[in-house]
Amino acid sequence: MLTTGDYVLYGGVGVCEIAAFETQSFDGKNTEEYCKLVPLFGASLEYYLPSSILESTVRSLLSKNEILNVINNMPNTDSLKITDSRAKKHIFNLILKSGDYSRIVPMIKMLHDEKQARLSNGRRLTFSDEKAMHDAQELMCQEFSVVLDIDKSAVPQYIENTLRASAAS
């Protein structure tokens, strides 16, 4: 059961705090209980989700052990394969909204590999691929930062150090 003050991951938005549960009437006729979410990073927007769909729309943040498992499994994760380039943007959006690192990490790997291949040919990633990679990395850095209690900008180095330490052992 989620309560006020909990941190949750809300789809492509990122880490949010549950600020309140309020009864609202956004259409002027019907009242319903809503959960007010306030993002911890970036925009100063507030999101109101009907309480009835809250549990299916957001998820609690991972534990520190779960994050360490995600990091330690990164080297063994295969790159995502998408053969339909027209569907790529839609697939990326679904993956980001899922907040599921078993899908996000392969997506990042695919985009990283594609970026390296394009750079070797003097080209850049497409704008939508660049944005998808940025959004995926941002989502990961936000959650890892909050759970590990480190600065968001330190997350990539933390991942690298953790992988290096596990490879050495």
C-alpha cells in the first residue's frame, strides 16, 4: 500500500514523491480520489492520478540489492533487437513507461552499439534514438540516485566501479 511520502517510479516521468491523496473534481461534476505526484528531478509539474489506478501505473523504487542485481547483470544482458525501424520509437516509449530494467538495459545497449557504429561512419544517432537513450539513462540515474543515496551525476561512475569490482572478484 502506497502512502504519502513514498517515492515511486512513474513511467517515463521518473522518480516522484507521493505528496498527497486528495478528492478532486477535474471535470466539475464527478469527484474522485487522486494521488498527487511531485517529480524529484526536473520540471516543477504535479501529476494527479486516480487512486484507483495508482498501483497499476506506478511502482515502488527498487531496493539497493535489486539495483546491485541490475548492475551486476548488465554485462550478461543482450542488446535489444528491433528489425522494424518505424516501430522503434513506439517500442522505446513502451519500454520507458514500463520502468523495467530487464527491458531498459537491453535498449540502452542497443542504442549505445548503434551510436558507436554510426560514429565510426561519421554519422550520429537520429534525434529520436538520442532522446530515447537520454531518457532511459535519466530514468536509471534518477532511481539509482535516490535508492543509493548518491548524486545523480555520480551514478554512471558508481555503475562502472561496481562492474569493475565484480569483474575483479
